[in-house]
Amino acid sequence: MKKFVFIFLILGAFQLVAQNLNDYQYVMVPTRFADFDTENQYRLNTITKFNLEKMGFFAFYENSDIPKEVGDNRCAVLNVDLVKGKHLFWTKLNVVFKDCFGKIIYQSPDGKTKEKEYKKAYQEALQNAFTFLFDLNYKYNGAKVVDQTPISFSTAEKPISTVPEPVFETSDYSKLLFAQPTSNGFQLVDSTPKVVFKLFKTDSPTMFLAQKGNQNGVVSLKDGNWFFEYQENEKVVSEKIEIKF
């Protein structure tokens, strides 16, 4: 009986994960995964995009145009990453899906192999990880993922209600950043010049999907100031940034 209940719970969790992914139609693939040194290393980015499309997602690279259907709903797009596992004898990879604030929507079980040659090992581990994803039988359910822009600061000052609200942590990003146009948005550089942010266009000129290192979030204009908002430790963090376009 206990074994039956355990299997039932596992299947229920499996279906819930699939349902979460089914809410999304679009996935953005980076040109370089955070755990790897170069763009499209071992052709993993190409293989990832191919497999996502094979699953049924509309996948596109971060340096290409955001689909017009997305409009200014930046939270309708999932971000995908590959995470290396640590093991002496195995090469391990996990496929990780995150929402617009960096919250993990789904992480695949380990794709692993004992192959020793790096390129072949990582490609094989990736294919094995996608085996689990194919088993989810992904199918977009037509859901409209709502804009998850956090509540405004004026709203946060209202009396506390019975419904928990996001907690804001605000920090100033004092250095002036300079916007350099790219094919699908801007990159923000400091005076070094070092690329600090990558911004991706939406239909709104005052709103961008944003990447800062391994953090994914949103850069938007509020009351004449630019803010980078992302999720960290289940809190919504808002950083004020100075941009010169």
C-alpha cells in the first residue's frame, strides 16, 4: 500500500511539473551557458535549441529578435540553462528552466555518462537529460502567463493584508552605465568598459528582458528612473541603475 501511495505521489509531482512547463510556449536559449567558457561550446546551445523545438517549444537565441507574439509580456518567456554536476567518474548535466525573475520552474534529473572525451561526453549527457524532458510530453496549453511585475512601492506601503506580498530589497547601482545598441536590444557597459547587463527588446520602449551575469530579470522605467528587478531567495530585489542611452 505504501509503495502504491509513493508511486502515486511521484506521478502527481511529475504531472505538476509538466503542467508548469505547459504554461509556456517560448524559451530563450543563451549563446553561452553560465557553466561553460565559450559560446556554443561543444555545440550544446545548438543541440538544446533543437531539442526544445523537438519538444514543441518555440525556441530562440538571446541574440535574435524576440517573437512579436510575446509583445511586452516579458514573463511569457522561459530562460533555459545547463548546469554541470560534480562527480569524479561521471559527466553530469541538468537542464534548468527559469522564469523572468530567475525562479526555477523545472530542473531535469541528471543526464549523465561515463564517456571520457569532453565533447562527446557533454553531448551525450545533454541528450540523456532531454530523455526525461521528452517523457514529460510537453504541450502548450494556451495559457497566458500574466505579467509578474512586482507590486509598486506605493502599494507596498499600504497596511498589511492577510495575503503575503513580495518583500522588496532596494539597492542603488551608483555607476553610470552606457547603452550600446545590439541586434535585439542593448548591452550596458561601465567605464572600463565591461558589459554589465544585456537588455532584450519588448514591444515597450521602457521595458526590457535583462541578464546580469547569471541573474535574469527585468529592466523597466518607473517615475523617470530605471530599475533592475529580479528574484533572489524568494524575495523580489529591485536595483536602481543609471543608464545613458
